[in-house]
Amino acid sequence: MESSIIRQKAVETLEIEASAVKKLTERIDAEFEAAVRCILACKARVIVTGMGKSGHVGRKIAATLASTGTPSFFLHPAEAFHGDLGMVTEKDVVIAISNSGESSEIVNILPIIRRIGATIIAMSGRRESQLGKFADYFIDISVEREACPLGLAPTASTTATLAMGDALAMALMSCRNFTEQDFALYHPGGALGRRLLLTVKNVMHTGEDNPLVAAGKTAKDALFVMTDKGLGAASVVDGDGKFLGLITDGIIRRALAKDNGFLDEPVESIMFREPLIIAPEKMAAQALHVMEQHKPRPITVLPVIDRDHRPVGMVHLTDLLRQGVV
């Protein structure tokens, strides 16, 4: 097949689907708003069901709802007819998806769902269909044509359904004032969870692993501490354990380039007196941001200072990267 034909068909497909999604903005009407308010008022779960390609899209919609603050799960309509309807209660809201509105597996379970007492929201391309007529609320996902050249394979219609599901989920999410912390609570295992849940306290080196050197000690003493702890830096503290400054291997190297007489000088004579610091309750992602945004070049360590101005730990860049805080 000619390269031009391949590209032409690919571009045409994207244009058809983009147009289908764009036209959905005209369907965000009072009935869509009423469906959102219905779900907000639901005291139980949102159950999404659909057959075939609509079912695949429905699974994604259910997953998106669940992860953004709306308890939800997917119910396969064929399995529903063989016992899984027991999952549905009168307090639930059922979102039934069918572009034609005539899928037999969907249509057959509607009377039973009605008998149970659950509310039905239809996502369909035909209001006059059996699904459209049976539903309490109707969300229009109709498209002018499929991207499939035969007009058979669900393409633009499934894209439109997925987009409308996202619109529904995002509207609900906003109405619930769903926060980053809420999102992280439902995503603890992935990179998002690590970025949004990990605090500096979770990743810092503390206790025996926290490099400290007392004021009055020599630069040579500080070098031994840094070598022992392996973080390339040490916090300098006064007699009360309060933070005075930071000594780093970079300071040592630059001083050695001039002469080595400084090694017997007090460490506070060469330390950073106002280094960047961070509190233990701050997010680990914020620590990474502070390190990366430092000018003229990024830094690799941050002393962790508590409210009493004591250095309770040290964060190293490699620890943040190892934890997936990126």
C-alpha cells in the first residue's frame, strides 16, 4: 500500500474522531447536569455496564470514576443475567452504555434493574431506542459517522463514549472538591502515589545515618564524617544541637585546589551559613523540586530541619530517584 494512502487514512480517522468529540460539547446540557447531580446524591455505587466494545470502554469509565472519588465497578451484562445482578441494590446508579440502545444483553436486564430499584443513566446514540426510553437520564453520545470505511467497526462512537465518560468523571471530581491527596490515597502503589504521598521524613537519612559535625571541629573532622556517612555533606551544629550550616565535599574540593592548610581550621570557617533546607513534613516531591531548581546548578543534598531548628535528617537526590519521586 502506498505511503500516502496510509497517512491519508490515518489522518482522516483522527479528524473524524476529533470532530465527533468536539460535537459532544453541544450535549453538555441540563440533562447531563441532572445525571451528574443524580450520581452526587447516590449513597451507594455507580455500576457501569455495556456489551462488546461499549463494555471495554465501560470498564475504563468505571475505573476512572473509582479513582477520582466515585465508588464504581463494571458489571458484564451477560454475567448479570446469570447471577451478577445480585451486585445491584436499590441505592445504586447504573450507567448503561449502548450506542444503538438496542443491545439485547443490555435491554434484557433493564426491567430487572428497574424492579430492583436502581436509577438508570443511559449513554447512547439514540434517545428513541429501548435503552433511551427505559432510562431515568439520557446522555447523548451519537456520532455522524464511524471512522471505519465500512461504517461498521465502532471507532468514532467508542471514542466519543470514552470522552463523555471522562467529562462525567471530571465534573463529578470537581463537584466533590477531590484533591491531590485524595487522588494519591487511591493510587498508593504507582509513581503518582509515591510522588503525592511520600514525605521528606519517609526518605531522609536520620539517626546514626544523619551526618553531623559539631562547631569547633576541624574541616578534617568533617571530612571523616562525610566519608563515613557517604552522603557528601554534613550538618554543622552548635552545643545545643541547633543547625548552623552545611559542609559539603564540594567545599572541601574547592578549598583543596588552593591549599590544604584549611583542614585544621574550624569547620564553621568554610561552611555554607545559609544553605537550602527543608522540613521533615514537606512532600518528597517538593524536596526534589528544590534541588533541581537551584541555580546556577542543581544540588544533591538537603539538610532536614525541624521546628526547633535541629537537623533531624539529610535527603540525598539518589534516595528520591530510587523511590520514584520523579
